[in-house]
Amino acid sequence: MNPPDPAPRHFSMIRGFQLADFLTLGNAACGMASVLLAMRYLTSGEMAHFFWAALMAPLAGAFDVADGRVARARHEHSALGRELDSLADIVSFGVGPAALGYAAGLRGGWDALVLVYFVCCGVSRLARYNVTAESLSAGADKVAYFEGTPIPSSVLITAVLAAIAWQTGLGGVLPGGTWQLGPWLLHPLVAMFALSGTLMISKTLRIPKF
């Protein structure tokens, strides 16, 4: 008779994490910090909070690069790690930039729809990547190319928002002004979120992965 399986230990899931997984959690932590700092800016009005929120995106990107390199160096690839990476990315490079855009002044009704569209595109792009990564890799350690722009490319959006904040202090009119379209307001600046989201879900755009 086989002995019964031992009872699971407390934090048994965390105990099973690899080093790369903890780096991925660092990515997610930066994304959540960005959201909180953007919310803090809305209540405090202090530009330092906005700039710190913007800084979280490249910091999350550094964790995102590091976890992949560590996983390959230590041969720690796993389905869990891939799912963790995607979940962290949607927080850091999807929800985080959208929250920063809202904090920067993209608060019209049409702006909100575009920001939601941007995040939904990011979720869709990451889900497609997880499903197709094995076939795209063709037996290699990593995929040869991305279908659509990778979601960390939204770091460029946070850089643009930070540059605008540096120049204007976000106290005046945003570049492009404000349009009244029907019942809601639209800031043309939000088009960069629409473009980024659309490029992420492109099926024909292929970007080599180095």
C-alpha cells in the first residue's frame, strides 16, 4: 500500500517558483506601482508622482528582459512562467500606461473608450502569443518573431506622456487640444493608444525577436 501524499506546505506554490518567476513578479509589482502612483497624482497634483508612475514602465521592462534571460540561462522554461509573464505584462504595459494616460488628462468619454480598447488589445495580443508561441518557435528556445507589436512597446507611450508633462506640467491644453464629438470629449492625443493597440493585434505585422 502506497503511503498517502504529504499535505501541501504553506506557500507551496511560491516555493515552487524559479528565479525567473520572481523577476516576473517584479515586473508586475512595477505595473501596480505605476497605477497607484498615477492615482496618487490625481489626488495630490504633485508632478513627482506622475514622473515616478511613468518611470515604472521602463523599470518593468528591465524586469521583463531579465526574467527571459535568466529563464534561458538556467533552462527554466515552463507553462507557469509563460502565463506569469503575460499576466505581469498586461498590468505593466497595458493597465499602467492607460492609467497614466487618464491621469495625464485623457478623461473624455471617447478617451475612455480608446483606453479600454488599448487594454483589450493588449490582453488579446498576449493570449494569442501564449497560444501560438510553441508553433512560432519551431522547436527553438524562443519564438523567431512577434505577430503584431509586443505589448512592452507601450513604454514609448509613457515616454511621450512624461515628455509632455515635463514640457507643460499638464496644467494646460494637451497637444492636439480637445474636440467635442457628440455627447463626449475627445483628445486627439489618445490616438497613440488606438494606434498602439491596433498594431498589437495585427496578424500580418511580423517583428523579428532578438
